[in-house]
Amino acid sequence: MLVDTGSCGRIPHACHHGRSENGCADCKVRLISVCSVLELDELEELEALSHHLTLDKGQALFGQDEPAGFVFNVIEGALRLTRLLPDGRRHVMGFALPGDFLGLALQERHSVSAEALGPVKTCRFARQDFAAVVETKPHLLRSLHERAGHELNLAQEQMLLLGRRTAEEKVATFLLSLRARYARAGHSSVTVELPMGRQDMADHLGLTIETVSRMLSRLDRAHAILLVPGGVRLLDLPRLEAMAAG
Amino acid sequence: MLVDTGSCGRIPHACHHGRSENGCADCKVRLISVCSVLELDELEELEALSHHLTLDKGQALFGQDEPAGFVFNVIEGALRLTRLLPDGRRHVMGFALPGDFLGLALQERHSVSAEALGPVKTCRFARQDFAAVVETKPHLLRSLHERAGHELNLAQEQMLLLGRRTAEEKVATFLLSLRARYARAGHSSVTVELPMGRQDMADHLGLTIETVSRMLSRLDRAHAILLVPGGVRLLDLPRLEAMAAG
DNA sequence: TGCCGCCCTTGCGCTGGATCAATGCACGGC
DNA sequence: GCCGTGCATTGATCCAGCGCAAGGGCGGCA
């Protein structure tokens, strides 16, 4: 068994005996996570500080503005990263997928909350421990920094999208970028799984749930996509790309 | 004279003799720039690689997707950071003010273009040179990374703003955040200078120039602000903050 | 001093997406 | 099998912000 199942803590829980049989070396996401820049001996060092942690659908990994006691590698599943406005309006900053690192900036507090969209497996480190390791390994810091730069790029794309694109363009762009992310993680297919609900997409794209639904229906009717349970099949990539390009 | 004025290159230009008389040690923005984490001897090392560079209003410091040959500290003035959509729609990602570092992520290409909103003074480094120094100074990399984390936070705020706020909230939030930035740079006042035009604000907030103008007029009529040439006086901070809070 | 060009402001009608409301549909519990 | 609950779709109406067009103010320049 890969992870413990509840004998040693509250939910969400983590146990010292919760690691892969062969440890980080055969970790599913090693080659696409920050760990990819580490040598085997370094990996062992980090492994000694790590615990696996699983969440069920809907559980929160951490909350916005909460002290960041831990940082995480996502191993399996997807999470929703949200920010709240004082009055309750919500924005979904993005979705974390396997290989993503949560707590990239190593800041004292989490700037978003993270909730599981389905069953999730993560690899958890105490932030202090992780930061201490980073201090001794400049190449790990470089790797984090590169990822931060990448995140910044994505954030800029998203700002452009939110500020200057129409509802249809937003939805088309979202589907394509999700496909691209799955592809980078080795899951290449024209059928894109949508682990999040319509409301999450809406809150990610600055739209309402009704508009997202209408746009998906419209794309379906136009045979650009095919709506399937739990996801979408992208039928006419060139057309979608034309929409996304604007 | 602090900088050269055109005897040694095309515009924009940089000259080896363009440094402050006493070098980085008495640099106006030293304490608020990335350089604040450096010791005096390190500062000298960096200074040897630096050149001052000035721009006039409207000149571009670099363009989107251009190879990032250089990175910059902004010393004086303000720049507009923009991204273009293939069809010409524009989004202003933000504005760079004194103390800001351009090229934070040390990536191979600039993800935005940077244009001077008025006379600008910068401190320029060849990216390779700067990256080489960073390699030898982990605390400098840490400082860059912290700034990247801060940028990421700002980007998230902006996404929330673009996706979920009304025109009035956007404008109020923008004015307050600009004030806060000036304050952090030591320029605290209820009169906020607006070095950018209405179109730039509009493209930053995901609005049209007309809507920005209308909202400013409305706030003025409501005595929440007072429009003055080249800027705005914030008359009713509590009210503005209430609007910004949503 | 007067003209020109640039930006900003304002009015007005239009529209994309929001809002409100009803219905459909899958899944779990009993 | 039947109902309840939560999510998705669809339709009808509304309205915030857009697009267009007409002024207005101001600085530069001859």
C-alpha cells in the first residue's frame, strides 16, 4: 500500500510510514517535479523529510492566509487553488496537477486555498525543513525560481485572458491549455478530462456557470468539441486554436 | 551629470561612463531594489557590470518575446509592461516604478514589452553577467525569488480584480494600490501621480478608456477623489477602501 | 496669437454576458 | 423503485460596460 489509511491522525493525515516502497527513486512524478534536478543522494535526504498525504474529494489541503506550515508536491489527482474576496466572491487562480509544487515561493502564508477536486496524493514537507534543504542546494532554489518564472508567465497569460477575451475565447483557450498541461505530463490525448465542475471553470475564467455551460454547448453544437461525461473531446483543434488565438 | 546624453550610441543607449559619481553605494534605489541584500564589496562587483541607461517618453526598453539580452533596475521614472494578443488587443500587465527589477525570472526571452511613460533612468546588466553573479551568491537568488513570489501575489490580486470586480471597484483598487506602491518607495501622499494615460489604465484593468474616464469622473463628482492635472487626490480614503474591498 | 494635434470627457444607443427561473439528469440512500 | 440532492443545461430578461461620435481642454509651435 502506498499510503496510510487513517490509523494515525485526523483527516487530512500523514504518517511516517507512508512512503513508496522504493522511495522517491520510483516516484511517479519525479521527472516532472522540482525533484527532477536532484541527484539520488539528495533525493534520499529529501525523502527523509517527506510524508505522503492523501485527500478525498472536497477536502482542503490548506487555506488562504493560513501560516504555511507545509509545502507539497502533487503526485496524483487535481486541486483547485482559490482566492476569496471579503464579500464572498471567489476566483479560481488555477488547478494543480501531478508534478506541480504548492508553496513555490516558500512564503510564510499561503496566498490561496487548495482543495481536492477528487482523490489526491501529495508528498508533504515541513516548510522550514524544505527551506533548510534549499539553503544548502542552490540548484534546487534555481529550479524553484524557474518554476516561479513559469507561473508568472501563466499568470500573465491568464490576466490577458481575463481582461481582453470574450467568453468563447476564454473557454476554448482553457480547454486547449488544459490539454497542453496533460500532454506535458505525458497524458496526451484529444479527450481532455475535466476534474473540476462548471462553477470552478467559471470562477477561473471570470464568467458565470451559465455562460460556461452555454459556450460549451455552443462549441458542441458547432462540432468543435464533444461533451462527454467527466470531460471533453476536442474534435476540431484548428478551429479551437483559431478561437484561442483571437 | 548622472548619465550620458547620446554621444555613444543609438537611442536607447548606454555608456560605460554613465554611473553615479559614487557608484551603487549612493544609488537612489539601493535600499528598495534587489541590491539591498548585497554587501559593499558585492555591490562593487555588480557595479563593474552595470551601465546606466536613460529613455525618453515612449521609448521601448525591450519588446515582448525578444531575447532577453539585458536585465534592469529601474532608478527613476515609470514604465508600462504590456502583452499583445496576435490580433492587436493589448493588456498592460503592470507598471514598473523605481526599485523594480525587470527580468526577475532571468528567462531567455522577455514575456512583456517595456515602454517608458516619461523620462526613465535604469541600471542595466547583461543577463548572462547578472546570472553568473547570481550563481555565486545564493542570497541574491533568494532575494530574486522572494520578489518573484511577491510578483506572483500581485498577479493573483490582479486576476481576482480582472475576473470578479466591477468597473468602479477596479478603478478604486488601482488608485489605492498605486498609492501604496508610492508609499513603500517613500513617496507617501494622498495625491497620487498618474504617469500613465487613460488608455493604459483601461488596458491594465480590462476596461475601455471611456469607462475609466467615466468612473474617475463619477468618483470625482462623489468627492471620493479630486482629479488634478497629471494625477489624482484621494479625498475619501475610507470610501475608496470600502469600494476596493468589495 | 491662433492653429493643430492629442488626449480626455460626455452622451447615447447597443450588446455580451449576468441574472433569474425552470427543467433535466445522474447518483446515492433507503 | 422512488425520492432527494447537487450539478448542468436552457430560456427569458436585464443591465454594466462597450462602441461610436461629438465636443472640450491644453500644450507645442509658427
